[in-house]
Amino acid sequence: MDVRKLCEQAEAYLKEGAFRQAVTLLKPEALRPGAGPQVRSLFGLAAARSDRSFYGFYLGLKRCSEALQQKPDDPYLLVNLGKVYLYHGLRVNALKYLDRAMDLAPEDPAVREARGLLGFRQRSKLPFLARENLLNILLGKMSVAVKRLFSGYARI
């Protein structure tokens, strides 16, 4: 199978949530010496999504990092590595790679969508105090708790 068609099929599996099928499809090509960075990166993302354990995270991180070493300025590879971090709860690391991808390709819809997964910070509650000020932190947490408490009443 052509590498381009292989990647398209794997991306379709990933969009459907069929992570194990994507891993099975990509594994022979991704583990071959001299495999392309796109295949390695997709395999890493699929492996990280199919196995939520530390092993899956490590395998995904390893394959995506190898791909990024081959082409360090490819926004597609940066997005995949950022997603591996994001899906395993490491938002700070994900932000670093997704922001770098945004710097390289700000108009790419796939990059914008991936960056949107992180969400955006709201303004601090008391703008004349630093964001790290204890009062701002507590007010922010209280406002989130109140929104969650009363959001159930709005649906009735």
C-alpha cells in the first residue's frame, strides 16, 4: 500500500475512534527502518490513544519524538506530539508543542483545531492583582464551582 494512502486510512481510523485498527495498520510500516516521519508520528499518536497506560504514553512519545527529530519544523508532527501529551493529561507540555505548531502554520485548520482542544484562559477575576495571587486563584475556583452547581438548573 502506498504510504500516503496508508496515512489517510490511519487518519480515518483515528477520527472514528478505532485506535487499535490504526495501530495494526501502521505498525509494520512504522517499525521498519527508514520509515517516514509522518507514519511514525501517526503510529505514535494511535499507540498513545489505544493504550492509556504509561507504556502507551511512552511508545507514543518515543515514536512522535523520533519523527520530530527527522523533520523538526513540521507542524503536523508537532500537533501529533502535542496530542500525545494532551491525551495523557500533560497540558503544559502539550501547550508548548501546539503553540510551536501555531507559530509555524497559524492558518492551518488542523493546527487550529488541535490548539483549540486546550481551551483558553479566562481573565483573572481581579485584574489589578497578579494571576498567581491567592485571592484571584480562590475567586476563580469559586466561580467555576458556582457555574457547575447552577448549570444543572438551567437544563430543567
